[in-house]
Amino acid sequence: MSNKRTAFAVGAHPYHTAGVYYIQDPSAMAAGVLLDPQPGEWVLDLAAAPGGKATHLAARMENQGVLIANEVNRRRTSVLAMNLERLGVTHAMVFNETPERLAARWGGLFDAVLVDAPCSGEGTFCRDSAAVRDWSLATVQGNAHRQRGIMEQAAALVRPGGRLLYGTCTFAPEEDEGVIAAFLASRADFELAPLPALPGLSGGRPEWIGAPETLRGVGRFWPHTGPGHGHFYALLRRRGEPDDDLPERWTGAAIPGRVLQLYRRTLREVLAVEAPEAGLYLDGNDDIYVTPMDPKLWAGLHVLRPGWWIASQRHGKINPNHALAAALRPAEVQEVCDLAVDDPLVEQFFRGSFWEDAGPAGFVLVTVDGFPLGWAKRGEGRLRSRYPVHLRR
């Protein structure tokens, strides 16, 4: 590999832009391993921004089933949606809702729920001066109270036989063993599930807070003994068997016939495979998604992305969306422009520029060493980048 190929900062490398990898603390990555979502399951990440854990869950689900990525802070939902898009996730929906509203609407719906709880962040002190400045005993107690409320709502979302993973990036036992002890004392329908053996994962410390000895079955990553900056995890299982009438992934359609015909005709010219049709949904902005969940189940909730954003209808034309490009392989597209990672045209593409290209007119998937970067459109001897304006650099 040439020096040019290694000259990029990790987060600015074209491979990162292409969704080849996500940068994340190793102990934070344990969440996906511990919850262990399976292809085809219904999974909810209750506090998903910025998307590191959600994208890891999606990868382990192999884009099969239903993944709900929820974030209560509206300002953080955009980066969550962008990361899911960048990693080529096709079975996720992004919501901006409170746990209370979701629990009231989706009781017992999910096979697995992740609660990456807001906390005092003691595991981030080495890199986050604001967390150090904001820390106090009152903050710890306030977080613990909030976490108990979130867990009560999260429990309602788990189906009988399902899993609930609670995690924090703090060491405070009030926010860790204390929250789980209080939860188990109030919810006899849940039990602590054993954790798999992972490098650096040690047991709980119930003696720090006078909690039952069973709390040794939770897990702690310490910064001085394991990978990463530290994390706490507790895996819980809801007793019982699931109902027989759990919903399946939605395969209907909610799109007018004339738009569907235009969609088919346009994507037939762009793709080398059949365009997705199961779950097609046209929203109020004339954007076309593949949604994995029946719209009746989420009508009235605050949804930022109702699924995989395939295309948009504008002025009687269908334009394929960047999220479609991010999830495609070169063999699935009619026209591909593959660039080497050190080709100067890569940066021109990121700037939204153009270059000379005499190929056939139409949409072209631009890739870097075979990994998708986005769309360009060829015409009049030029290939012009269609890289989204908000991502350009």
C-alpha cells in the first residue's frame, strides 16, 4: 500500500465515508455482542444517537427484521440517520420519541431492547472535560432516578421471552448495580441472564451499594484491565413465552400507482437488479422509502426516517437517493465509476464537482476500491457528482 493510501486521518478516510467501518470504543461495542440480535428479530435501540451501537446491531442482524433507532433529543437524530445511511443499513427506522410514548404504543413488541442510558459518564473523563466539570453526587443521584424511569418503560416494550440490555459508561454503582437491583425488585417478570465471557469483562460489585449477591452476574469493563474506557452492562430476560400473533415485517405498499410506475421505470434504468418494492411508502414530502413496519403501527409518532430512503419524486421525475447508493454493491448497478483510494477524483466527488467522462448518460454509482460513495450523473461528456450538499467537504 502506498504512502498516499495511509495518509488519511481515520475518520476522514474514503473507506470511512463509504461505510466500511465505524470508529467506536471497544467496550461500547460489547453491547451488540451481549444483546446478540438475530436476523429477522424486532430490535429497539431506545437511545441510539450517534449510532455506533445501532449500526453494530444492524450488522449483526444482516439487514433482516426490524430495527428501531430512537433518540429523544431531536438535535441528535440527524447524525444518527446519517450514520445508519453511511453504513448501508436498510431495515431501520429513526424515531424521535420518549420512552413513555413508545411503551404506550408498542407494548411487548420487541425481541430485544437496548438501553444505552444517559449517565454521569465517568468512563469518558479521560477525553471529555465537560463530563468532569458537570459531575457531582447530585448528578449521579439524578441520573439514577432517571435511569430507573427509563428502564420501567423499556421493560414494557420487551415481549415475553425477550431480552433487555442495560448499559452505561459510568462506574457509579448508584447508576449501575443500584438501578438493576431496583428494577429486579419491582419486576418479578424479569430475571438476570448470564453474560458470555468476553476479554476484560468482570463481574459486578454489589457490595459497593448493598445490593443482592446476584448482582455479581452483571458485567463491568475497567479502563485499566480491559479494552476501552469502561462500561457497565446487565442483560435481563423477560419470563414467559412470546405470543403467537407477533407482527411480521411489512411487505405491503403505500404508494400511488402512477408514482410506482415511474419509480419502476427509472430504477430499471439505474439498477442491474429488481428495484425493491415490498414495503414501499411515499411520505408527505414525496420521498420514497422501504419501511419494515406497517405504517398503522407508527402513525402519529415522530419519525425522522420511516425506513430505507430509496428515492424522491421531484417535478415528475424520480431521483435515486444517496441512502440507496450507500447500500448497493457494484454488481447491482448498471453503470459504475470505480476510483482508487488515492485518485484525486475522489476528493472532487466529495466536493460535488465534475470531470470528463464520455460514457452513456444517466446515473452512475461512484465507488472507491469497490465500496459505494454515492451517485453521480453522466451527460454531455461529463460525470457530475450528486454527493449530498450537507456532506460535501
